[in-house]
Amino acid sequence: MNPLLDFSGLPRFDAITPEHVAPAIGSLLAENRAVVQRLSSEEVAATWGDFVAPLTDAGERLSRAWGIVGHLHSVKDLPPWRDAYNAMLPEVTSFYSDLGQNEALFAKFKALAASAEYQQLDTAQRRVIDNDVRDFRLSGADLPPSLKPRFKDIRERLAQLETKFSENLLDATNAYSEHVEDESWLAGIPADVVAAAAAAARAAGRSSGWTFSLRAPSYHPLLRYADKRELRQRMYRANAIRASELGPAELDNSPLMDEILALRFEEARMLGYANFAELSLVPKMAESPAAVAAFLREIAAKARPHAERDVAELRRFAAAELELGELESWDLAWVSEKLQQNRYAFSGEEVKQYFPEQKVVEGLFRVITRLYGVTLAPDQAPAWHPDVRFFRIMRGESLVGRFYLDLYAREEKRGGAWMDEAITRRKIAAGKGAGVQIPVAYLNCNFPGPVAGRPACFTHDEVITLFHECGHGLHHLLTQVDELSVSGIHGVEWDAVELPSQFMENFCWDWEVLSGMTAHADSGAPLPRELYDKMLAAKNFQSGLDTLRQIELGLFDLLLHSEPPQPGGVAEVLARVRNEVAVLQPPEWQRFPHSFSHIFAGGYAAGYYSYKWAEVLSADAYAAFEESAASAGSVLDRATGERFWREILAVGGARPALDSFRAFRGREPSVDALLRHSGMISA
Ligand code: ZN
């Protein structure tokens, strides 16, 4: 039997090979087409039991199997898995595109929404139907027949272009390496990064020297710590021009970006919207592009004086202490690190030694236990790499959820950190597997692994990233919703989906929580209070500059998708946004958009603002824990945690995010907590 078709339990990573993909996905597509065909017939009544339930069941099998393939494509992005994924991608995309435009199904959903039965359904079920009716409209189901083939072509072409965009970026990242033979060029670079570079050089067959790459664990510390300016400049430039016309033509994302924008605009116009940004906001919490722009500009105005102060301070320090007359883009991280050390007398590297992997993971689990009353323990499951670990979450004696933890960076793994679902919670009414289906998640990071016998140690930023992804994981795993389509993160508005993840980040700044997950890698000593105080003092170091950078990305994305696409429009919009928002201008040859996967490949198109949007919500939610700490003595307050779980995590997408927020907080969201947390208004 094909292991991709085994839905009796966890994905069978010990048995699944690329050869299984085409037959398994092919047969699931055939099954789904047959089910859709049957349900489209007039004999099938538009009821929940006869219509929605069988459609959901068949769809779940396909999305589970295709989800496994997509996951393996992300963590083993080498020819066999890349080819297997790409071979089926057009057919899968085409199936979903057909499904989204199936008039018979659309008519049944509309009939169900207008039926007497609808009034008898529970709120989760009604929301499933409402979302489906909306999504059918957005998928082109209301389009006149003459326009449908073109609409379908656009969708398929976009899926290919977006995949190619990220493949080009990964290939361009891997194509570059900087080999250093002169040891003096290593000055300032942390020992573990140097050790990894030496190992990389040996792995590439060189008997001497050090090889640095553009992958995060090599690139970021190099830009931050390398004293050799020429080395920083070379690496910065290589990174900044990735996948652009300034590199190899076959990896140039420029034509892909132009075509993606043109097709998105055409798609939006076909559906009756003025532009893609309007279309993008329909299923989101934010009202309109104008409202989002006003939101971003409001925060930009508050951040600007702080950002200007940050830059003036960097320039002064660079000139006075580092003899740098001109502050270039490749100097920013390095000068910032030096200024931070000068002012707060600690380095990120020093802090990192206090965060060995095991203590961090234990600390994270303790937070989850104290907040939500669940316990976490190691479990066993086949995985895709020996470094992957597997855990279960229990409430008393009952299993709540399970997750894979894949922490380390690998060459064949896509960059960044992300949570993905393997299995989603739902209630199965009858037959085989009746009862509650236990959810399973993938948590993926790109942290440095153990080097030369030392345990992996994480920077504070990496600890925050881990908490962030775990927040997504908990949203998926702790849901109580019985309907698949609105369970966990399913059906949650795009711009509210980062609320639980960014919420979790806040705990990485609480002394009790933080100190409890530290033990120096050499001495075993916990984080000294003095060092923590410095970290806290440094927390909002350059927060004005960081905020403006985020606003710049959000506004660029929003305006790019709000206007009719023009040749050369990407560069023009970016220049305009930078003139409005940025206080520092990068070099003319910088090609940031060419690696902006979030909006060109990651589904954040006209949605990048949602990070800030959700930050407002998450900061305000965390403020409830700060308020309860005043009486409970700890932010890890079980009662407030219970309320957060009940009103936000447990309900998932079963009700509008704004309603959930109001239910938790007892009022409308306010930006005050975010501004206070980032030092832009006093406590
Ligand atoms: Zn996130």
C-alpha cells in the first residue's frame, strides 16, 4: 500500500519516498473529483450531512497527503523531492481552482446558507458555510463562463511563478560562497561561526581556509561581528542582489515579479475589485487599503523621531569611536552591535552562551504548562531527519496534540522558521476513527546545530523565534473546534493569525520566565540579573529604526498591490515608499524586492502589514497578563491563561478575531501597549 495514502495515524516518514507522490496524489485527486461529481448532482440534498460532510472528508485526505509532500519539499528541497512536488503541483492547483469555481457546489452552499437547517447549525458550522460562500466568490465561481478559462490560467500560472520565485532565491542563496584564506579577515567573528565556516570549507573539499555562506547562521553573525569591512561589504552585496538582474540571468526574479503583479491585478479586476489590495483584504480583519495605510502611517509618525535619533546616534558613534565617516548599509549591524556593547556592555554572543537548547526547550514547555495546564513530554515517531524530535501534549490523562520539532538549519531546508499542520483537530461523527482527531504540527526553525561537541546555543532572537512558532503551534494544537474548516488556524483572518505567535514572544522578556531557561554552556550558571537588566535596557535599542523598517515593507507591499502595475513599477514604488518613510537609504544596487518571498511567494501579498496589526493585538493581550501579575505575582497566571485559551486559542477560526479579542480583553484593541512595550510612550 502507498504510505502517503495511509491516514490511520501519523505521516509515515520512514516509508514515504518521492516515487509515492504521483500515484498517491493522482488517486486522491481522482477520488475528490468523483466525490465532487456525485455531490454536484441534483439528487444530493444541500444539507450538512449529505453535502458538507462528505466534501470535507475527501478534501481532508487530499490536503493531508499533499501537506506531507509540501512539507518534505520545504525540508528536503533537493531534486527528488523538488521534482516530485513540482510534477504534481499544476494538477493539484488546477483541482483546487476547479473546485473553487464549481457552480453546482457554489449553488448548494448558497442554498444551505439560505435554508432552515442553517439556523439549526452551531456557530462553527455556520461560519464554515459563510466562509465557503465568500471563498467561492473570490475563487471566481460567480464569473461569467466566458471569463472562467482565463481566470483559471491566471491562478495556475501564479502558483508556478511563486514557486519559481522561491526556488530561484534558494538557488541564488546557495550559489554564493565567500572563501577566506587570510586569518586576519576573521577578526571579530564568533568562534562557533568560524568553526562552522572551517567545517564548510572542508566539506567543499578545501584543505584550508573558511567558507561563509548567505544562509542565516553564517550571514547574519558575519554582518554583525566581522571587523573586516571589505568582507562585510562583499557579503552584503552578494545577499542584496540575490535573484536579481545583477546576478545570473537564469535566477533573476525580475520578470517573475512583473508577471506576478500583472496577473494579480488582472485577477482582482475580473472579480470586480479596483486592485489586488482590495481583493486581498476581503477575508481579513482590516477594512480597506486606505485604513491599513492610515494605520501604518500613524505608527510611522510616532516612530519617526525615535528612528531619526537612532540614526544620528549611530552616525555619531561610528565617526567618533570607529573612525567611520560614512555609514554604509553593510556597517549598520556591525556599528549597532558595537554601540550596543559600548552602551550596555554586553554582546548577543555573550547572552547566547546562556541559552543551550535543552534549557530553552524546557523553559518553553514550562510556560505552556503554567499558562494552559497541559504537560509536554517526548514521544516517538518516524521523521524526515535524525535531528527532528517529537513531543506530545497531555491534559491530565488525555492526549491533546503532538508536534515535530526540527530546529537546525540544513542546506536543503528552506530558510526562516515556520509552523505547519500535519493533522487538524476535528470531530468524526461515525464509522472508522469516530471521535476527536488529535492535531499534529510541524515546528521548523533554522538555528545553528551543535558544533564540535558543544550543545547548540541560541541567541535571544532565536529563542523569541522559537516561542513565536510555538504560539502558532498552540493555536493549531489547543483548539477545541470540532469542524475542520474553522479548527485551529483554519478560517482565522490573515491579519489576526499572528496574534497567538507574537503574544508568546512577550514571555521571552519576563525575568522569571527568561532566567528559568538559562544555564551557561560552560559553567552552567543561570543568566545574571545584571545581564538581564542590560538586555532589557537594550530591548528598545533602535526600536524606532526597526519599526520604520517594518512600516516600509508593509507600505511597499500595500501600495505595490494598490496601484495598476507598470513596467519598472516595483523599483518606483519602493523608491517612493523609502522617500516617505525611511531615514536611511540603501545603495542603489540593493535589490530587496527580489528576495521578498513573503509577498511574492509566501501568501502575504497586500498582507505584510498584518505583522504590525497583530503586534498591536498581541501586545494588548499580553498587557492583560502584566495587569494580572500585579495581584498574581507572575505573568504566568493560570486564570488569565485559561481565559486566553478559552476565548482565543480554543475557538480558532470559529468566530471573527475581533469578537474573540473583545471576549478576552473586555474592550476594543488599543495601540498603547505596543507603543509602551517598544519604548515610544512611557509606562
Ligand atoms: Zn508567524
